[in-house]
Amino acid sequence: MISISNLSKNYGKKILFDGLNLNINRGEKIGLIGPNGSGKSTLFSIILQDNEPSSGSVQVIKGTRIGYLPQESSFKSAHTVLAELTEGDATLMRLKAEKYRLEADNKAGSGRYGEILHELEVLGYFELEHKAKKILAGLGFKEEDFNRPVADLSGGWQMRTLLGKLLTFDYDLLLLDEPTNYLDLNAALWLKEYLAQFRGTFLMISHDKAFLNEVTNYTLILENGSIFKVRGNYQHYEQIKDQKRIFLLRQFKEQEKKRKQLEEFIARFHAQPNKAQQVRAKRSELERMEEVVLLKDPRESIKNFHFPQTRKSGHRVVSLNKVSKSYGANQVYKDFDFEVTQGQKAVLAGENGAGKSTLLKILAGVIDIDSGERITGHHVEAGYFSQTRTDVLNLENTVLEEAYSAAPGLMSQEAIRTILGAFLFTGDDADKRVKVLSGGEKSRLILAKLLIKPPNFLLLDEPTTHLDVDAVDALIKALTEYEGTI
């Protein structure tokens, strides 16, 4: 379906990828993985011709219909939710309009009319509304939402509408950039089941290993400017990666053992004339030895991330007494009582709109309540990680300035740079403006800020969103070992 040849992309001196060669074939369900900033979303934009490559080419088979779900979108639509799913496709609407025109001109028996009916049938037009309603229900829409204008929805529900539209129409290829980002647990489980049964072709960026393992049959790894394609899901790729690392380590140890033997022989006999020929042969063998290089993983620092031990809080961390909170006419909480005690590690689960983020903000003290009281316990130091990264970041700051703002005067610039380096902000990266960072880089910066002034009470609103696989694994390990309250 798509043939990528010798593709390169750079921004100034920064090379994203160089000389990529790749074929995407019909029926492949591909998981695209790689570190944050490796160019995964950029590759999508080049395939869609929204971005020019620095060199090389992307050939898409003529007539291929591509559906695209971006990581974030401002979704403009004059339709209702259901109408967006049934009338939002330009090809279908063109065929439908031509069908009505031929009927109005009394040409319903013509050959062209028959062709249009066939095309509409192939595209699933006659079952479209039934299919759309099933997909909307799976994604968490209630029936009363079907006729709501898309423009009235929150950003997250607009993204669900766009995802629903992509699943309703029979696109030849779907490009999905982190499709679970805006889904609650039930909708994510439904999507996993849907994609596992999906008979089409998709290329999906995701950092959720369990999700990738359930729905993909190929894995693409984009890192260090190169791309590798592996038949099988993410788990299979990890097995291959582990086997390769074990093989290289064995080779390295054998090589070092052989090198040591040769060097010891040369050192022992180099001054003995009767051994001169053998010493020359050993030196020649030593020079000819191919070096097995064990590259140091530049991401090792983030894999070792952990929260330092902090001062223990009192038994009661925070309590809410008869708290009420409304947004306009929408009352989220009324006379609500809640308590968090030291050492609890609790998860908030519930549908979108149930009030999870609002509760975290109330507990963190970052929004006002309408009535009632919020009581903070003894020695409580809270760290709040917002789902909307820009809530807790100043976009105009540099990375270094933003990190310093976590605790002015508490640490030297050198110590802050060391922490930033552990989160892969090395060298000039620390001088970038926060507004140019990717979603994953913003998430890493917030984690770095939490280390500069370590809290004993963590409030985390979807902390793994936009983080790559290694960073998610590191965060899970750090939270498991964390001795405070979550």
C-alpha cells in the first residue's frame, strides 16, 4: 500500500531519521514505537503529505483512502455527533449526491446509477447509521449525545468523535497517533477488542505495551534515525531484543577473553628472539580482531529514575468535609466527604466527566471549592501532575528556567542540569522553550520538577500519557518503590 524509499528528515542540524526504507502491506496491523522525539508523528505527517521530507520519497498506491487520528486536534465540524460519522466522508457524500441527482433526472436505471449503488455498497453506506451507533456506544457516547453538535463537546469527546468516524468508514489504511489518550478504561477496552478483530490495515503509535500485544501483528521500531520492522507484536520484539543483547554480550566477553590471552602472550614473550615469529603472528591477529561494541543505552538514566525518600507526613494527608463544586450549571460534587491517609496508593476510576480530574485538583488545592472545607494534614508536601500539561508548565520558560521554578534557590544550576540530564534534557535541550516540547518531553519535565522538590503526596492525572515505553516502565518502577502517598 505504501512504499518508503531512502527517506530522510532533519530540522537544521537535528537529524530525525536518515535513509528509511519501508513497505506497508495490506492486512498489516502495525505498532510504531520509539523514544519521544524520534520522529514517529513526523513520519505520519510525511505519509499524509502534510510535511516535506528532506530527501527520499513516499509512494502511496493510487486510490488508497487514509484515515488519520492525530495526537491532538482542534476538530472543526458543523455536524452533530452522529451526522459527523454518517455524513463526514467526502467520497461517500459525493456518491450520495450523484445518486440523488440521477434519481431526480429519472436516470435510476442507467449504468452509471448501478455503478454508484455498487460503490456505495462496497463503502458500507447502507449500514452506515447502524454501524456508527454501535461504534459511538462502544466509545462511551450515550444515545442522547448522538444529536449534540460536535462543536459543543470537550476536546476529549471531539477526539472520540473523530476516532469513531475513522472506524465507521472503511478506510484502506488508518494512521492512529496514540488513540487511547482520551479514552476511559471501558472505551479503551472496547477499542482493544475492536482492533483485535479489525480486518483492515493500520499503523498505530502507542506506548501501551499490553494494548500493542493484543492488537498488532507487526512492530516498527524508530530510533537513532533508523527503522526496523519485526513480524509479531511488541512482546515478540522484546524477546528478539533480549536475545540480541545476550548474543552481543556473549560475543563481547569471548572477544575480551581472546584479546587478553593475545596481549598476555605478547607481553610475556616479546623480548625472546626465539618467539619473535609467534609474537608477530599474535600482534597481527590482535590487529585483525573485529571490535564488538556494546553501546551504552542513552536512556539508561531515565530507566533508573526514582523518587528520593522524603519527610513522612501525618496519618491524615488531606480530608474533604461537605465539599461542593460546580462548573456553571454542572454540579460535580455536593456535600462530598473524602479522606486520604498516609501510605495509601489509590487509583481513581470512572467514566469521562465523572469528576476524577476535579477531585484531584481539589485535593491538590489548585482550584477553589464552592463550599465545605479542605483540611491538609501535618507535614504534607503535595506534587500535582496535571492531565493538561500546560496547567503546570509556563510555556514561555526555557526547560532550565521551568525546572528552577520548582524550588528557587534550593539547588544549584549544575544540580538541576544533572536532574534534567537524567530525563534526557542534555546540553542545548535545557535551553529550549517549553512551548516547543513534544507531549512526552513535557511529561518528563514535570517529573523532573517533582524530583527537584520531592513531595510526600503525589496526585497524578494520567501520568503515562505521551510517555514512551521506557519512560512508562521507569515511572511504574519508581511509583512501586515510592514510600509516600499516591
